Amino acid sequence: MICTCIAQCDFETCRQALAACEMAEIRLDTVSCSPAQIVQLFGRKNIPLIATFRSNGAGDAARFEALQTAINAGAAYVDIETDAPYLTALMQEARKAKCKVILSYHDFERTPGNDELQCIVAQMRALQPDFMKIVTYAHAAADAERILSLYKTEKNLLAFCMGKEGQSSRIKSRSLGAPFIYAAPDNGVATAAGQLTVSQIKQSRTSYFVPRISYLVSRISYLVSRSRASSIEKTHFALTGISIAHSKSPQLFAAAYPHTANYSYGLLPAQSAGEAIRLFRLHRLQGMNVTMPFKKEIVPFTDVQSEEVKVIGAANTIVNRDGRLHAYNTDVHGVVNSFLQHGITIKNNKALVLGAGGAGQAAAYALANAGAEVWWANRTIAKVEALAERYHVRPLSFSCAAREWEECRIIVNTLPAGADFLHTLHFHKHQTVLDADYAGRPLYRQAIAGSAGYISGLSWLLWQAVPAFELFTGVPPDVEAMKKTVFV
């Protein structure tokens, strides 16, 4: 069956277009009609209709009301996005009206990797929709193949790709088990990149046909293999933050548990801490690593905070225990173990921390609690003066730090590459420098020039991940395998 997507028109044009459809999706975000006209459109019983309202600045209340009206008028299906704030309420409305729910996930920029896709599927499935719709953007044929492979393990699925490379997946999805194919009207507009028209789909069915028997064979093969495999469900974890596409965390986690298929780890990009928590709960994650800029913002959303989180006010690890979110800061372990693993004694040594952001506060807390005499320098000295008593450290301005740093055996820099103050520092052989920024390595050349010890921020990344992963799983990770992944 072909589902025609009707969009960007008025009520009368929409009504006329329906006469030529065997099934249709009405995009209420772009079809101009009143609540009474919505009732007229979805009151038709001759063809199945899908009610859809994508985010277009109209506001959540307007979206909810339009979809609710369509449901109660007789819509056969309602499409609800996974991140819709009204998701639960609208699913309840649909079930009361015996309207089938299509829970939809879209990625308009890329196609996630297999682990991330499995995490998305598992969490969508947990909400028990009638159908799961997963649509991503394909940049290569392999992306489309990855999406189509979902049909081997899932039923009641609508999965295909946008973009030119994804066009074949639209056709193939039907023979793999999709209940229908979305198409643009022959004389209308496409609602997504690469969307084919009704006529194009009818003409292309033969050239893109995948025999139904191949689907049945793959389905049977999967069921046989699954019956032989462990019945333990996967436990899902993720990293959240902004601009996390190049994070090493998924590779680190894969290396940490190489001999089990019961865990998966993906990326959960978000625009705010609140959105990150909403997605965490939606996807039923068991644990989540948190990176900038959410480490402080996320704390109020948690139920239980560890001692270091209470002091620092920032968390980088969230664990779900029976529905209650526990917050931890394993950055403190990352700092201490970075020095200890390099044979550097912290206790009774003088340490200098540069910068008073989230990483700087974790470093100051970690070193002070490990017994170091900590001097803490920041461009705005008032900030560290306000925190000095709580952290048991001595505050310094940058100008004073330049006089004190020579006596410090341990230096932790959390300032970014390019910070003017860093160019004034010179080191000697009795010092060891840890740069938080493992990509920019701001103090690397100066440390090496002065024969000082140098520890890359990759060490911090590794040693904060070790306790975080164990908090997730309760199982010690394979640290040696993690080292090989980090220091390649």
C-alpha cells in the first residue's frame, strides 16, 4: 500500500487530494485547516489516514490539540515523535480511541551506528507503540543497508532512509515487512529529502523488488539464532552533551567489555540538560555519561548525589537505580589516577590548578582530598576566593600564580589552548603537568622544553571512564583494552 503525504496546502486542496489516495498522511503542521475542518478530514472512513504534526514553532499545546482532535475524529493512525513532551498523554488518547500509534524517530543529518540504532529500537519498543518508524539520512548505500537490516529482528516497523542514497530503501522496505510506503503526490510537494512520488514508486517496484521469500528466510534464520543465544536483554548506556559526534566514549566502552553482548553504548545528543534527562528516561537507559556543557545543569534533575557532586555541584555520570537517578563525578578519580599511574605522589606535594570551571573544580577537589597542598589560580580571583574554604585550597590570581608555580610539583591545566596566561609559564624537571584538553595539548611543548613530566588529557579520559563504567555495570572493565583504545 502507498501512503500519500499531503502537505503545504489548504483544506479544500487536501480534501480533493484524498480522493486519489489509497492511504494518506495529513501533515497538520503545514495543511491550513481549522479544528472543525480537521474533524471533517479525519471523519472520512473510506481510506486510512495518519495524523502528523511536526514541530514548526506552533507550540506543544497547539500540536497536542490538533492531533487530539484528529484522533477523536477517527484517524486510523497518529504519528508521535519520540521526543514529544506530550508523548505519554497522546498515546493514552490514541489507545482510548483505538487509533494506532506510530512512534517516530528521525535523524535528518546521518544514520547512527548499529549499537546506537539498537539502543533507539529497544527504547522505542519499550513504549509499546503499534508501529515504530525510524527514518535517518543516508550518505552512502551502507547507511541504507544498516537501516534495512532492522527488519531482520523487528516487526511492525517502518524503517528507511532520506536522501538520494536512501531512495531504494523506501521501495525495499515494503517487501521486508513495512506495512506501507510513504510517497509524495504526483502534483504535490515532497515532505522529506529523497521522497519519491506515487508514480515513481509504482514504476520502481519491479527494479527495486526484493523477494518476500528472502525476508522470510532471514527472519527464520534470526529466530533460530536467537533461540540459541542468551535470553538476557541488552542493557543500554550513552553519552550526552553537545558536539559529541567525535567522542571516544563508545569505543572505550566497547573495549571495556569485549566478551559480552549484553551491553550497548551510544551517543545521545541534546540541546539542554532537561532534554538529555527526558531522552534518558524515554530510552530507558541504565546509565549515562555527561559531558560539557551539562555537567552542572544536570544535577538538579537527579535524585541522589554522591559526596563529590554535592561539593562540586557537577556530575559526569548518571545511573538509574529502580527509577531513581544517582549522580556521580568520576572526573575526580580521573585526576588522581592520572598522577598515581605515572608514579607521581600526590600527598604532601604542592599542586597548582589552573582554571575554575567544571574540570578545574573537579581537579581542585580531587587533589585536596588526596592530601596535596593545592593552590588554585583563575583569571577572576573572586571566583576561587568564594570556593576556597569549601575545597580547602588557597586562591591565586594569574599574576600571583606566575610566582608560585615553580614550587609546585603537580600542575593541572584546565584552561583551553590559546589562553594568554599559559604562554608565561615555563617548567622544570621536578614538575609534572596534566592537560585536561587532550586535543589541544596547551602545555605540551612548554613541558617537554623544560624536561617536565607531561600527562595527556587522554589519561584523565581513561581513568574517569573506568569507575563510571563499573558504576553502570557493576563489573570491572578491561582496563588494558581500554588503554589500547585510548592511546592509539
